Amino acid sequence: MLRKASAFVLVFAVSICALSNPSCAAQEKEPIKIGAIFAVTGGASFLGGPEAKTSEMMIEDINAKGGVLGRPLQLVIKNSEGSPEKAVAFAKQLIEEDKVVAIIGPSTSGESLQIKGLCQKAEIPLVSCAAAELIVNPIASFVFKTPQNDSFAAEKICAKIKASKLTKVGIVSANDGFGKAGRAQLQKLAPNAGLQIVADEVYEKDATDLTAVITKLKAAGAEVVVNWSVVPAQSIIAKNMKQLAFNAPLYQSHGFGNIKYVEAAGAAAEGICFPCGRLLIAEALPENHPQRSLLVSYKQSYEKRFGEAVSTFGGHAYDAILLVTAGLKKAGAADRAKLRDALEMLQGVIGTAGTFNLSATDHNGLTIDAFDMLTVKDGKFVPCEK
């Protein structure tokens, strides 16, 4: 389990070696250090908590099988609590003091955007677990990310609203990196889909009551509401809409992919629609779907070990470690520059978010087809009706 090393830092170093295990020789070698910055606690803990747990589980499994390049992996986890300022400080520690070969995370877009330039200048590979397209566009040669692009999410939402024949949209978004990026995508794409934005409200990410915001949307005549955030407000907005008898359909961003948001919203979550990868509906996929085996295996392993439902956020960390380890194997050495070059050449890597095809012009490597539209029915995630 994760051990707390200080108020804000967690360190996890796993080296499993049984005397009868043939991988013992690998475990005796110097470990390859990988840094991670997750919001394990704080307002974004629904993201960082599953990411840290997934990382713990994966590192144990990889080391039990002999590690990478014949060496064990050591994961140094920093708990940023979702703070961009702490993310910057921890990134510097990981680079300068811990001498890691790469950094995975941070959990949020705001943090990732804050350390993007720092990692690029230090020439250390960063594989972000946050979704804002600005993380990889414009391209920074050492910066990658695993979640699907927010432009694809916005496009999926707009297409679904258009198909419903509704046209008047009220946008609400958190005043943070993810919220700002998603809001910009909606402002850009909604008119192209024939949608009219009749209200556009922004709230603080730590807001606990959005009644005033919802009242403005209702007064503006919004026929449908789109919320863009990865904070607890995702649940609050649903409850406030129900309390005000505002029965417009509610769409969330792909930041809604944790069943804990549904549990927090209760009955108000019913009918919420959002774009998401296929991890949350893994068992419903056809037997021959290229992702099914990996998704079901990860989902069952995580839920058995931690006693909680898997989330897309843990999946982002799964994919980050998957890409880094694949890159290390391709590079043939625990070298930052060689790893960067190898990451950029990875093709056909099946992960939880989709199939990654990275290149010099695409440091995410996923297409819009990595998304499905899901909804909440009887407190569970299910595919939206076509």
C-alpha cells in the first residue's frame, strides 16, 4: 500500500523477490526510477487516488515478472493535492533530486500545463494523465498524455445534442485548466453543430453550491446543460438542477468517468450523458473487441484488490505506465533522450483509453473513435442509446 512520507509526498518502491523466483537476479540490480505526481488527496482525489492505486498495482506486477530491461521499477509518488504550485515543486524534486527517467501525471490539466515547460526545458519525458489538448498542442517534444483529447469530447457531446433536436445550450465550467480548455472547445464547436450558446457561466473549482449559476441558465432558456469539470461540482450541479426542478438534459465532460460522482449525486445523476473510453463498460464489449481482454483484466484486478469500482482516471495512469515501459523496452536503455525518441515511435499500443499511435506530430495518439457516449441508468454506467 501507499505509505505517507510527509504531508504532501508519498514514495512507493517495490522490489519483489522470492528465493525461488527466477526474476531474482533482476531485482538485485539498480532500479529504474519513474516519478509520478498525483492528487492523491484534496478536491481532485477522485482522479489521483485511483491513479496512485493503479500505479502501485502495476509496478508490483511488473517487478514480479522481472522488471524492465532486467531491472526493477521504483515509482516515486508525490501527492500534489491538485495544486499546480506543488506540482511544480515536486517536478523539480523528481528531476533534480530523485533523478527519475520519466514523470507520469499530474492528475489535472492545470498542473500538467504548469509543468509542461519545466519538463521540456529539463528534457525529461512527461506522460500526463490529464485531458486538455493544450498539454500536447502545441507539441513539446518531451511531453505526452494518455487521456483522449477534450476537442473529441466536445465534438461527441455537440453531435449528441444535435441529434436530440435541441439547440439552446447552457455551458457551465470550472475556473481551472481543464474547465477553461473544455469551455473553449465548446465555444468553438457548438456553432458548427448548429447549437446556440444562450448562457456561459464559470464557477470556482471548490464551489459547494451552484444554485445561482443554475438559476441563470434556466432564466436564459437553456434547453440542455453542459458542465465541464473534474471536481465535486459535477455532482453538485446535478443535485442543484433537481432541487430547482430544472429538467433540462445534463451532459458532463469525460471528467465524469468515476462512479463516485454518480454516488455523490444520487438520484439526480440519472440520465447524465458523457463521452468516455470503454473501461467502464468493459464486460459489455464484444468478445472480439481489441480492448476487451485488457480492460476486463485490469478492471477485475483493480476491483478485487481495492474493493472499489474502477475509473477512467486509474486507466490514465495504467496507460502512462504502459507507454513508459513500452518505451523503455524499445529504447533498450533507461535514458531520458532515448526514451523520448522511443515514445514518439510507439504504434498500435492497446491501452484502456484506446489504441495509441504516437508520432512526431501527435503526442496523444488517439482518435475520436476512442470515445463512446455513456449514460447513468439505475446508478450505473451504460452505453447511451444511439
